[in-house]
Amino acid sequence: LGSGVIVDAVKGLILTNHHVVGDADDISVVLNDGRTYNATLIGSDEGTDVALIQIEAKGLTALPLADSDALRVGDFVVAVGNPFGLGQTVTSGIVSALGRTSLSGLGFQNFIQTDASINPGNSGGALINLRGELVGINTAIFSPSGGNVGIGFSVPSTLAEPILKQLKEFGRTHRGWLGVKIQHVTDEVAESVGLDKPQGALVLGVNDEGPAKRAGVKVGDILLSFDGKHVKEM
């Protein structure tokens, strides 16, 4: 059992996690008023763990998407979901960290970390701000015990929204590529090239047929920004 977020009330579109519905033969959606519908899988993206399903229902209400880039560490957030099958459970907490990466086995990563209680069954549910806007999709937890220990991770809305649009239009995702192999910039590397602190991504390899090669990127370069945005780490 998992959770989902209605993002289009007219078309009955529901955003959830790939790992909740991606391999399902049949998908059943239960609304908070008890109505149950069979759902159609519109598309699923394993890389970001985002999926889009659809139900034919009237009287739905969609949750508006917020700009998760505006979040700050310490902001209050609320997680809504179906932990352990309890249904319509709301927990509160704060944004513990932003831009979390390097989590084992979780694909493309730029997670919001929160201490709002997230447990099995919360996957695909909403992380909302205090204005009732969607800032993230609850996706994973770090837990030695399998239950909540105050470390949960959500796909930010700014990452989920373009995936949502592609799944809605194509039923799959289309991604560009650079054609580089990269690693973290260490203290030693930063010092050797005159950076005041470790930042960016160190280029270890360049694909001979890739766009980066044609653009003049070379092994040993450090990528400090991309599309006008600062690259904090690999």
C-alpha cells in the first residue's frame, strides 16, 4: 500500500512513486471519502521514482504545486499519507536539509530531508508547506529498524513537475545527456586548483561522441555551474 497526490482534479491525475505502482498489474485508488476506483498507469519514471496514474472520478480537489526551491532549512512541513495502512495520517516536522544526494540505490537525487514522521505506506504521499501547497513527494526513509527515526526524503516539486509534464504528454521521460563521468571535488583537489572550498563536480572522463566533448569539456575540468545554477557537489 502507498499514497498519492491528486494534481489534476478534472482529468483525475494522481502523482505517486514508481516503486508503488510501476510493476503493478492492477492499481486501486481509495479516496478519503471512501470511494474506490481502478486506476490506469499513465507513465512511470524509475530514475526519479515518480509515476502518474489516472482515475475517472468527479468531485476531486487538486493540490497546487509550490516552488520547492524557495524552501529553507527549518521551514515547517506536513507529511500526508497512509503509514502502515492507517490511511489519511498527517505528521509534522521541519525541513532538515536540502539537496540530499549519494543515497544508495535511489537513482537521480536532489531530496528534501525532513523529520516529519514518514513510514512504510507514506511513499507517494504529499509533503506540503503551511500554505497547503505541494513541495515534495515522500519517497524514502533512512532507518535501521524499518520504521521512522526522523530521517525521511522527498522528491522536491521542482524535480517532480517536469517529470509529471513529460509523463502526461508522452507516457515516459526524455532526458538530455552531457557525456561525462564525474566525481566529488575533495579538499586536496579544491586546494590544487585554487578553490576556496570543495564544490562542483570533477570531470574524470569525457565520452568521445557526447555533447560535452563537442563543447570543449576536458578531463580535469571542474563544473561549477550548470544552466545558471551553482553546482554544489557531484
